[in-house]
Amino acid sequence: MQAANILVADDDAVARDLLVEALKKEGYAVEAFASGEEIIARGRQGRVDLVLTDIRMGAVDGLTVLREFKRMSPDTAVVVLTSFGSLEGAIEAIKQGAYDYLAKPFKKEDITLVVKRSLDHCRLVRENARIREELKTKDEWSPLVGSSPAMLEVYTLVARVTESKSTVLLQGESGTGKELVARAIHANGPRRDKPFIPVNCGALPDTLLESEMFGYEKGAFTGAVGNKVGLFESANGGTLFLDEIGELGQAVQVKLLRVMQDHEVRRVGGTASTKVDVRIIAATNRDLEQLVKEGKYRDDLFYRLNVVRITLPSLVERREDIPMLAHHFLEKYATGTAHVVRGVLPETMKLLMQYRWPGNVRELENAIERAVSLSHGPFLTPDDLPAQLRRPEHLSKETTGAIGHSDEGCLSLEEVERRHIVRVLKETKGNKVRAAKILGIDRRTLYRMAERFGLDLGDDADSGEVE
């Protein structure tokens, strides 16, 4: 695998050499420059994975470098280098699209962590864009939203199975978007111009489900006053989506297995069979393998269904997608409202990130629709959300991904400020007088900010470690 290509710009030769040495030891390909003009000129020559640029340089400063690389190569991650006295510059850089910042003086482990995180983000953005573009070339619209590693794996599998005829089994909790994935597979494959017919196997009793799926002949049972075409025949040439496939009774399991083996269907009460060409996509929130072990599900049917399995992650397994999903649903439901709703307040997003989401993406969509309907201002507030999202017992103490990140992975201004204060306190070994001086604030303001961010300053006014 080719080493990541990193460019470093800093007019401080000592800091520049330290960065180059540390990054080369990690196996990266590194080029160093002493000015903003030089690194921008290099950026015009070819692809770059990551840029580390000092904020304060000569005529062309770090913000100019950031803007130029965002214009030339939007998917290149940019990390700004800043001293303790230039927090405002770091905040402005984050606002303009920098992925993260590195405070001077920095340690090797700080460099390694920030660079690894930035490159991981860059790789995911590029890989996600490639796969989404592959789907987009086949269909102008895709309902799938998210750029987390878990969703990236789903996109990869969807892209691979669209052209095949193989049966697909979608497994995941309720509300994770199984039908959306099924529709994406159908819409991006060769059957896109043929019917896509969904059927909820758990919504009907077996006798009624059997007649719906396979059809019936006149007189097959009381009330069968005419012939009825079943869903298999209606979906001929297209896709039949069997949702809640784990709810099928034994009798329907037998008939479904026969159709999948023979590719022909016989109506209830009929004697003739009709050939059908139907791709089956099944979905379940149950453990079919466990049902097989318990004797409640046919193993031969399970093997027929389980040709390609795609497991959809729950929303708590991909919390980093919540900001993107929230904005997606905001745009969907804000259209046509009496007032303009432009975004989500940071404290509102924090609640969305912390909630456990038992109903997964479906519950998130409902929450955003409700919030848009109740909102009176340009931004969604915590009070616009359903009451359960604000109850402590429904909030998770741990979240994956950074609370406050935008859908592009950039840090919120609040998170930048919190991290900067923590770093200054660590560097000063908890000395509040020195920390306040470096931050350019008085000690009283430092204590108020520490309380707001939940930081423990300790009892000693002059020393102590802050975690």
C-alpha cells in the first residue's frame, strides 16, 4: 500500500523538522515547506492526503493555505498548527473547514494521533464518495445516508450485489432502514425498470399471506369469487421484498422454498404452475439461525435466503452519522414550512448524539420532523425535541464519534475551545494562573469555563493535573 502523502508548512525550522522526523518514522511520505506560497504551489502539482500548516507565517498564512487546498482538493484533510496564544486563529480555521488543530509545543504522541485520525477521515471521505458515485451513476437518487465505517461496509456490499441475481438477506434492528437498502439494490440493478413489490410477512395471518403471495383460483376457498394474481406473479421480472421473513409459519415456508427452488408458482386451489423470474430480498430483525436451532424455521429455507447477508448497524453503532442524518431529515421536512429552518443548535445536536435511539433511524427521522413542525426559529432547539430525548435515563454515557462534529467530521467551536483549555492546563501542569495568562482570560473566567465544560481544576490554586 502506498504511504500517505503529507505536506508540512511552517516558517519555524525547528518545529518543521520535528514534524518531518516524527512523521517519517511513522512511515509517511513527507514534504516540508517554509512558506504558504511554496506549499500551495506543490498542491497544484498533484494529489495530497494531508496538509499540516502553521497559522502564522508570512504573507500567505495558514488560513490562506487552508482555503486554497479546500478549493483545489476538497477531500484533502487540513490540520492547522497553532500556539497557545492563537486560539482565535484555530477556531477560524475550524469554521473554514480544517479537520483539526495541533497546539504548540506538541508531543510525538499528539502528532501521531492527530495525523492518524485525519488520514482515516480523508480515506473514509474518498472511499465513501467513490462508492456513492458508483451507485449514483446507476441511479440519480439513493436513500442511503451516512459515511461511518459501518455504513461504508453496507455501501460496498450494495454496490457489489446490485448486478447479480442472488438472494439477499438484510438483517438489523427495526428502524435501521432495511427497506431503503432493498430499494437501493433494486433501483441500481438491471431490474430497475421492473416492479419492486414489498410485503410485510408479519402483518398478515398465514392463510391470507399465502393467498397474497401466491394468488388463488376461483372457488379455492369461501370468498374466492374470482382468480387473483399473487405478488410473485405481479413482481415477475422485478424484485419481491419480503420484510419480517422470520415471522413466516411452517406451511408458507414450505411453499416459499418450492418457489425459490423451482422458479415457478402455483396459485392456491390451482393445478397449473407459472414460471416466474423474481429476485428475492428478505429482511428480518430476528436471529434466523437461532430459530433454525429451535426448530421454528426450516434450515433449507434459511440457506436459500442467506446467500448474501448484509447486516445493518443500529444507530448507536454509527453515532457519527447522526449529524448527517439530522441535516438530511431537516432539509426533507423544512421544505415548504412557514418559516426558514436552517440548522441545529449545538446543544440540540448533543442531545441527538447522546440519546440511545431504540427506534434507530426511523425514530430520528420522526424526532426531526416533529422538531421542524414545532420550531419557531431558524435553528432547532432542545425544547423542539420529544421529551424522552431530554431525560437523563434515556441518554448514553458513552458515545462513539465526537459530539458536536459536523457531517464533514470537523470539530464544533465548543469542542475546539474545550480541547484547547485542556491542553493548556496539561501543559502548565494545572497551574491556573499560568493557564489563564496563556489563554488571555482571568482566573474567574477560567473557572466558569471549566465548570461549563465539566473540567476538574482541583482544590490547589497553583498545581494539579487535569484529565
